Amino acid sequence: MASKEATIYILDVGATMRTKREGQNVSRLEETKGVLLKLLANKVHMNRKTVYVSVVLVGSDITKNQLATVDEDGNADYQNVDVLQELGVATLELMKGVQDDVNVGEAMGDCLDGLIVSLDMMTKFCKKLKYEKKIYILTDASSQINQDGTDTILASVREDNVEINVIGTDFDSEDGEPKPKTETQAANEAFYKEMAQGARGDVFSLDEAKQLTEEFYTKKVKPTAVYRGTLDLGDPEDHPDASLSIPVHMYPSTMVAKIPTAKKYSVLSENAAVEDLVGDGRTGIVNLSRTYKLKVTADMASGDSEAEEVTEVPEEALEKAYMYGKTIIPIRAVDLDAFKLRTAKSMTILGFFSASTFRREWLLSNIYSVFPAPGDGRAEVDLLGFVFALHEKNSYALVRYVRAEDAEPKLGILWPEITEEHKCFYFGQVAFSEDVRRYLFASLTEIHTASGKKLEKHRLLATEESIAACKEFIGSLDLMKADDGEEYLKPKTTFNPATQRQKQALEYRALNPTKDLPPIPDSLIAQLMPRQDLLAETQLYADKLIQLWDIKKIDQPQKNKRGYGASLGEDGEKEGVAQTSSGAEASTTASLIDGLTGNPSSKRHKSESVFGTASTASVAGGVGRASAFGGSGQTGLGRGDMAASGMIQFEMNAVREIRTSDPVKDFQDMVRIATIQSQQGVRPAGAGFITVSMAVEQMQAMITKLFSTSFGDQLYEKAIECLKSLRQFLADADMADMVHGGTGFEGKGKTATNMPEKTRETIQSRVETWNTFIKEVKATALNTATSPPRADFWELINKSRKELGLLTIKDVPAGCGGASEDEAEKLWAETSDTDMPLHVEDAEAPEEDDLLALMD
């Protein structure tokens, strides 16, 4: 393919183009303009700066060309020839000018004059450079042609290697009947055919041209090598005498045609004039600028400022970071470069295998062609010898391919291709063994029971008749002879419907901004829909398969539920049955008591749980025994109360332990389960029994383990979230009241006198637990005897002092304990408190599965 193209379209707009063809509703000019617009649209879609077009009007009322002259005697040459656009890039403005501004002239022009003007224009523009030159003449051949000097013109055309094609509105088609025409049209048609044949061109009727322009086409691309290097067999560096290194170039043979992406367009920029721009100074270009800002919240800022500040951060101060579980780990650019796999540009043969073992589905993406380096005779001899050797041995080569320095290595296959046009290797990428996923399915020929006994009869066992029916069904879908004995939907003639439709819609909308888009062409729909004759033929085999395999349609498929909810079916919508919750639980107090509180006046309120559903109306009874945290004992619920509550047997796989992957969620789940157990009166026995005290103690141990074993500050953020969740729960008086049979109450007006005694004791115990624990966290973090010290962790807590400070008398109901303001402020004093007695027990060594959870 030539690197540059120059195409000139000569359009006849003479007076005879005003008439209509038989059976048509528009004039000959409008039909011809439609073909010309299609040809121009193809050039616009190419979007190449080296593709030049020009439009010349013959028979126009305007004369505008460089050869037009009038002598003293009044003799005029090259009149009624209007160069609508000199050779230049095809643009939408040119197409709009052809569509809206080209009208029928009153005079009759000579298309041969237009041809001479076009040849002169092309010679001056292209000079002696290498161009692919074409001229199209679109005419009704009704005007007289001055044939003087035709031989000289054709000689010049052949010398300049120009191709001339003629499209005639009333020309005869190859397969059609002769069309009625005048003597002038018949003589001109014969003249144009002779001229086109001498200029390596062709002649088309208007119907043929319309059909050709409406067909789909592939995008022409200039072949560009994606790899220029050597094909190595052996090690040319260490063993040059015992290896082979062939200079090769690799070109893409097949590429995915992607739909062009939309561009950012600014209406404000289009409407605003810019003085230094060419033309009217209007542009729709969007100039992007990017800034990076850091929001410094009150808990991050030093001091007591509560206002949020936004600071702009320079781009060079940014670093890449990756998720490690739920923690963000920053990685510096220098570290990324140090860990990067260093590779050298190469294509190395790893081995050979028989072509009979190759499977087409191994290939992953595009196919490339490997040729010897241009101009290297030795490389051509070596590569061709290699190609013929693999062809004779019926073998393929397995190669390691690196496109450029430090690029990721790829695994590929080379196989020989020998045709009359070229002899080369084809290259296709294959997957590494780690990237191959193998799936095992149940056998259709052998079915065994749980005890291992092989069944001889079963409705899912394949028989000879059913296998034969499957083969017949697959054979009926064969497209090799579906199109009157020919292959249907050949890959070379089947185009991407989405890409072609996008081109058509874009072209139509550009020329017709206000009109509705045209319907989808039948040729596109045919590629998407099965053929009716094939459906009718295949249905017989499909019915046979349905009968042999006893295939039945499920009228009412199960709803899209998962886990426990999927097993409930329709009963899941009834009262007293557990409902699964979609979405993650929010880390708030509301999520901990979600489903446990409700309107006392309502009939029932279902409380969500992995165990089942408790109804607050039926479990409002008191709790017999409770720990300081509200742990439950046996209630006085009878059999009838238990049945009315809708309580379901506890599952043994419930959350009973807080792990490092998501400790906040595990803690909330344990608290929720313990609360429901307390309300439903579960006995404190068995593996499924959970208490609130167990959850609090495990959460304290987890917090200590996170910040004391953290590598640097990687786990500090997770420890802070755990502290916030623990304090929020221990400070909540509603939860303590609900554990003892209450329904929760508002914080305002809560005093020790208007609440049950057990509730007051529970609240007071929780407040003391938090205040003691946060002091122990400070002592552990600031203890210089530990290795390493965790003073930086305490600084993070200090920044969130409002959320992680001591629970004071203002934070809890009156009479329920709490630290004084002075004691709470003393916690943040700049002292190490290393003399504070430590009560935190050493965390147990993490189990193996808990360590693996860190990698989630």
C-alpha cells in the first residue's frame, strides 16, 4: 500500500443531471451526490494526514480553475469547470459543501476539460513523489466530449501512473439488461470504457456504484513492524558457533477493530472566540489541567482546630500505593524499579512440537507475520530454509517473545505459511501454564453412587442414541454449505456490526444534525440473527434431543438469593423466618442493634441474624442471669413463647472469633449474635454460645496485637478503627438496656434512678472497661522497654482524642460512673507513663489461618 494517496472526484452538474431516472424519486444529481458523499466519507473515516482529495464540478455556472483562459478574440478554454476544493485533507466541511451547495448548472460542461484540469492539479501537487493517484468521473454522459488530443492525455495518464474510474448514471450493468440511452450517451459510454481500460481503471453503472459504496469495508493500514530484532535458535552470545540468529521483522496480520472513543468537547470553548486562532477563532478543544489536593481533617491536624483544610500537593510528591488486604501500602518509584523484571528484546525458540498436537483454542489474541529483515539476503535464505524445514517436519516452534527492553515476556507459537504470495512464519501468543484454568465436569458416561457403585441405568447417562442425536444436532448447525452450497458468513466478508453501525450513524448525524438516525441495514441484522431455514432444519434435531434427555423448562425459577436465604424459598418472605441482608454492615451503633429495636405498637419486628429471626414482641421478657457486659442466662420463655418468637436453631458455623482480616465486622457480628442469644434465652453451653464479654475481650486482644506486631505503621489504621468501634459500643447505653429486656431509650434524661439496676451496673462496668483499656494501650505504646516502642501509634490516637478519649460523666447517664474532666485531660499529657502497671496480657501467637487472613 502506498504511503500517500491523491484522489480527485469530477462531478458532472450539467443541466441534464436535473432529470430523474425511471423509477426514482430524486434527480440524477442527487443520486450521484449520494455516491460521492459515500466515497468522501470513507476518506474522512481514514483520518490520515497523507490522504488528499479534491472535488471538481463540470457544467457549473462558476468557472474557477487555474487553466481557464479567454483570449483577445473571445475564445475561452476550460469554462464551466469549478474546483470546489484543491487537493487537501478530506473534511466534514467538504462533505457539507457537496451536500448543500452543489446544484445543477444551466450549461453543459465537457468532462474531458475537467479531467485535464484534474491532471494538471495532480501533477503540480504530487510532482514526482510516490503517490497512489486516482480520478473518478461521475456523469450521465449526456454532454458532447471534445476528443481531440485524447491519445496525448492517456499517454500522460499512463506515465504518471494515474488510475481513472468512471461512474455513469445510465451505463449498463454487467449482469443487468441494457438501459435506454441517447446516441450521445451510448457514444460517450464507449469512449469512457476505452479510456478507463487504457488508464488501468474501470467503469461502473450508478446502481453498481451505490451497491459497492453501501457495502462494508476493512480499514487500510500501513504495515508497520511491531518487532525488529532477531529470531534466535540457541544462545548467540555464549555459543555463537552452535546457534542461529536471523534478523526478522514482525508485522500484525489481524488486529481487533475497536470503536473510536469519544472526545471531550467544550461548548463554552466553541462559543468563545480566541483571537490567536486561525479562522473565526472558535474551537471545541478541551484543555485539561490536573491538581492534587489533600483534605486535612480535624483528627489529622495538630492542635484543637476543628476546621477542615485543603492543601494542594505537587504531583512529584505523590507515590503509588497498593492494597494489602484492607491496608494501603505505599511503594516508592525506586522500589518499583528495583523489583521490575529486567528483560532483553528478543524472540528465542524454546523447542519444537508436532503440529498434530496443536489446538486452535490455545491462541489468545492477534496473529502476526514474521518476515526476514528487508534488504538482508542472508536473512531471507536462513528464514526460508527454516520455514520449509518446519513444513516438511510438520512441526511448530515454541518461542519466548519480548517486544522491547524490560517488556513483559510472552509465550508464542511459530508455524510456517507457504503460499504463492509469500512465505513466512505466523506468530500467535499462547498462555503460560499458570494462566490456564482447567474445569472438571460430571461424566455423562459413568455415574457412581456415594458408596462407589457404578450405575448402569440413570436418566443422565448418555446412550448411543443420545450421542448420535447430539452429533446430528451439531452437524445441522454447520455453516460451510448453508449459503447455497457455499460457506455462510465467511470471516473475510463478515464485518463487526457495531463498528459499521457506528460509522454509519456518525456519518449520517454529521450531515443531518436534526434528523432521526436511519434504520439498521438488513445486512447488519443478518449477521446477528440466525437464518430461518437453518432454524427450521435444526428444530427437528433439537426436539429429538429434548425428548431423549428429558429436558423440561422450569416455570418458576428460584429468586436471586444466596446462602441461607436461598434455601428458604418462598418462606423467606413470611414472618418468623430469617432474612438475608445485602450489603456490608455500617460501622455504627445502628448496625449493631439493627433489627433489635422496633416500634412496640407494631405487630412483629424481625431481627436479622445469621441464626434466625427474633421478634421483639415475643422476646421482651427478662433475662435470668447476665454478666457485667450483658451475657445471658436462661430466660423464662415457655414453649409457646419460643414458638411465637420464631427462634431457629443456632448454626454451628457462626462467627465466634475475631480475626485480623476484618475485626470490626467480626466484633459487630459477635455482639449481634450475643444480643439475640440473650433475648432468646440460649443456655451458656455449646460451641455456638457467645457472650458480649467474649466479644469485648477478643477485641481488646486484637487491638493490642495489631499495633504491637505491626510492621511500621501498616496496621495502625486498622487498630484505630477497632478502637473506635469498641468505644462506640461500650459507650452505648441503649445496647445495655436492650440486653436486659428493654427496647432502648434516648440519651437525654437518662439517670440511674429511672433505669433498671442491672442496666445501670452493665453501663458502669462497660465505662470502666473502656477507661482502663485505653490507659493500658497508652502504657504499652509508650513503654520504652518494648521493642520497638509505639509512640507513633499513640500520636495517632492523640489526633482522634475526641473519639478515643476516656468516657467522662458527660458521656454516660448520670450515676453510671465515668471519669472527671481533669482525669480525661490528664490522659493526653506529654508523659510516657512507663511507671503505670501493665495489665495487658501477652497476645497469643497467631494461628496459621489467621496469618493467611492478613493477605485477604
